[in-house]
Amino acid sequence: MAENIFRHVQISSESVQHSILKAANEVTRPIFYAIIILVFLPIYTLQGVEGVMFGLIPLLIARGPGAEIQRPLATVVVSGLFTSTLVTLLVIPLFYRVLKK
């Protein structure tokens, strides 16, 4: 995201805010696709150990035997992915705009 914003600001003669919005709009879709592929798609496609390793949403809401051991891991990974997505899409463009002024 930061590289894309920097590239748009350097190339474009438009305002910084417009360049940031244009760069963020360009990167948003690939970021969401990556999250969907890494988190949600394995739930439906992988079986066995691979499904347990990559399909973390079912572990997050599991209530069966052993869930008390697996739930903290799933909570950390899912919340980390969610937080990193928000930081990438919201905080980095905001910091760039503040620092550019």
C-alpha cells in the first residue's frame, strides 16, 4: 500500500488526498482477495490437517472437545489478519497524508 501511494503521489499532478484515494482503491481488491483465499477458501476445500491449519474460522467458533486449546490460536490468527487488513487499508494512507503535509 505504501509503495503504491508513493508511486501515485510522485507520478500524479493531482492533490495528495486524491492520489492516496486512487492508490488505495487500486490495492483494496487484491488485499481482500488475499484474505478470502488465505482464510475462508480453505474451509471449503481442505480436509484433515490442512483444513485445521488453514481453516481457522471454524476453530474460532468451535465448541466441541479440544476447542479450549485450539480457540486461542484461532483467535490470535484471525484477529491478526483482521487488524493487519485494517492497518493496511486505513492507517497507512492516513499516516502518509499526515506526514506529507
